[in-house]
Amino acid sequence: MRHGSHTGDRGPRRAGRTTRALLAPLLVALLLGAGTDGSGETVSLDGDRPGERLDVTLTRVVDPAGPEPASGGERLVAVELRLENTGTVPYEDSPAPAAHLLDTTGRRFTGLSAPTDAGPPLPGTVTLAPGRSAAGYVVFRLPREARPAAVQFALDAGLGDDVAHWSLS
């Protein structure tokens, strides 16, 4: 799998949600050999509705992204995403739960729409008319010892079949 690539392009690589979840540890192993951190890479995603298309760019990764959470033993990691509606219909979704961070052991962490020292978060719900864009941070709470390996993003609050992947190693 290439760095900054996506699956589910409506061709033979399209995987169901269950299959994708079962293959996450294997995916991490494949991504670890991909190279750079993915910053600046844009991936186009098709939604389930006709005319729904979004260009997603991983702009920056901040680790750590703020003070240690009160629960201790954890740290915040933030990824800055830029979302651009390149489709023909309005895009409305919750980007934080649509983002996932995988660590080097295959654990998967779901994004949060939360304040961070890195910068402004993406809103809890983003609505974009065709041609419009939004940018901001999605925050992840990771164990202190976890090493980020990859970021994933999918439409439909993370349940879409078309998934973007960026390697962080």
C-alpha cells in the first residue's frame, strides 16, 4: 500500500467494514515500510451518495499536542487535516470520529474534537458546500509509550468504504 493512498476506489480493492477492521494489524505492518510522515499528501475520497467527494490532506502531526491528560500515563497527539468538498453535493459529517490513528502495535485510536495546544480543532460537525474547505486539528489520546504509525480517515463518521491512509514512520 502506498503512502497517502486510499482503498475502496469502487474496484477490486474495496473492502467491507468488517474485513478492514480485521486487517488493521496487517495494514500497520504494510504502512510502516512506507516512508515519510505523510504531511502534505492529499487523498480523494468518494462518499456513498452520488456526487459526494472530499479531498483530505494531512497537513501536520503534533506529538505531544498539549499537557499530559489528568488521567496520567497518556499523552495527546494532534493531526491537522484540511477537508475540501470537490463533489457536487454538500458535505456534512463529523470529522473527529472519522479519523483514526494506528500505533506500531496495531492499536487503533478514534479522534476527538477537543482543544489542543497545536491549534484550533475541526468543529464537531463540518458542513461544506461544493468548492468550500475547512481545516483544523483532530486530537487522539494515546498511552505514553505508544508510537504513532499511521492515520486513517473515512467519510460517514469513519464508516465509509473509501479510506485514506497516511504513514507516519
